[in-house]
Amino acid sequence: MLASWYDAQGPAADVLHVGELPDPVPGPGPGEVRVRVTVSGVNPGDTKKRRGWLGSSMSFPRVIPHSDGAGVIDALGAGVDVHRVGQRVWVYGAQSYRPFGTAAQYTVVPDHQAVPLPDHLSDELGASLGIPGITAHRAVFADGPVDGQLVLVHGVLGGVGSLAAQLAHWAGATVIATVRRTADLDHVDPAVAHAIALDTGEPAAAIRSYSPRGVDRIIEVALSDNADLDNAVAANNAVIAAYATRSDRTEIPFWPLLFNNVTLRLIGSDDFPAEARRQAARDLTSAAAVGALTVAVGDRHPLDDIAKAHDRVDAGGGHGRILVTIPQ
């Protein structure tokens, strides 16, 4: 098969190779499927693994990157329903604690990590649901239903933030969403969220204008930047679900948050409970099937241009999903 891989960590152009590798086969144990990949999604977590972020080392001697993708099941391991052959699927976790991800013509994953993709949904959408979608789902729903609640989503134009806002809206919440700059307000769908720009003079007052009693859930992409703002708008017993920060040692206004009985939940997508991942996959597919989820696609790169895709993600990626198309 044609694939991209790296045998050492470093800059994308230096370590990513493209060439032929042996076709993988489902393992001898029960419950694996092979997917012929059409589209592979690139996430910041993929590029961080490749470059050794925070001193991380190679978990395997050779890695085919990317955890997310979409394609068609073409081979089965033991115990898998034979009717799955030929089924369109979206894939998550392909390179989570496994060496070979979706940046290849074939990938092998556990059966449940190849999720049926309704025929009317695109491969591009399917390849965009994995890490960002499951992270968004966990951030929104880990502490229970949000129907009737006020949910604040920071970074709503990002991959996780966009899906978190849409999932919360789909589930019956009133969503307030932030962008960095006033110029970005027009990119937020007013049918999904009330948008606030953080470069306004009083973002807390603007948020409070929609939620005088405070917000019940905060989906946080930059805890180090927003801790004081979150404290200013959190309702009593609110939850801050943080999946990223800009400072490795993040300060928070401890006593005000404590007296307000705020819960701080830290979210790391590789280690969510198995049932939480499966529920996220079910809900993401259901929401997408009824048109409640859309994903803005930015750059598309062919597999032999994968280094540019990684560089694009490392540079911030803009407002769209970065995808790698796999030759058939």
C-alpha cells in the first residue's frame, strides 16, 4: 500500500516519508476491521506526536500518523459481522496507542472504531469527526445533559469549539460563543450561538447580557488566557471543561472559583472511558445525519504533500479542517 510514515521525530519535511509499505491485515484476535482510507484528518495531536511535543518520545519504532479518517471496510477479523464488508465508515483512534494510523491506503482498527457513515454524509465530514468531535462531546456532556442550560464555548471557530457549540445546540442548550476578534463574528452561525468577540472592552458584560445568572458549562480552549473571564461569568456549580491551555503551568483564581463551587474538568482525548467514546460516536453520527453538524474544510493535500499539511496544522490551521486525500 501507499503510505506516509516516520521513523524518528522532527520537522515534517525531514521525517515524513511517502512510499510503499506492506498491506495490513486484521489481527488474529476478534473484532478488527480493515478500512480502505479515502480521506485522512490531521489534528494538532498528530503533529505534536511527530515533533516530540513536551519531550514525548516515539511509542513505536515506526508510525503511520493520524487517528481520524473515512473510507470503506474491505476486510474483517474474527467475529465481525460479515455484512460490514463494503460499509462506508468514519474512523477514530486509529493511531491512539497503535502504531499505524490513517495516512495510508489501508488502516486496521477495532470494529467499534469504524463507525457507519450515512450515505448522504461526505467522507470529508466523516474524517473530521474523530478527535475534535469526541473531545467536543466529552467537554459538553461529561457532566450530564445540557438541555435548557447556558453553555459558553470559547474558540468557536476551532475544530473542537465549532463541534462543541453545534452539539450543545443540538442537545437543547442556549450557546454563547467567543471569537478572538470582532472581524471573526460574521463567521459564527447565529442560529447556533450568540457570538462575543474577546477584543471588545467588556467581554464578561457581553456574555452576562445573555446569561445574567451566569453560564452552566464553559468549554475552554485557552484556560490560561480565560481563567479570570470564566470566573466572572460562571454560575454557581458551573463546570469548566478545559481541553487546552497556552501556559503549561496555568494560574486560576482559586478562591473565587471555590466559593462559587465551580468544577474544573481537564479533558485528554486519548484516555476517555471506552463507553464515553462509543456514546460520542453514536451521538456525532446521529447529529450529523440530521444536519446538525457541519465542518468547515480548509486545505486538502494529496498524500505525497503530507508534510505541507502538517506544517499548516502546526502554524494554526486557520478556520478549516486540514485533510489529506488518499489515492485509490
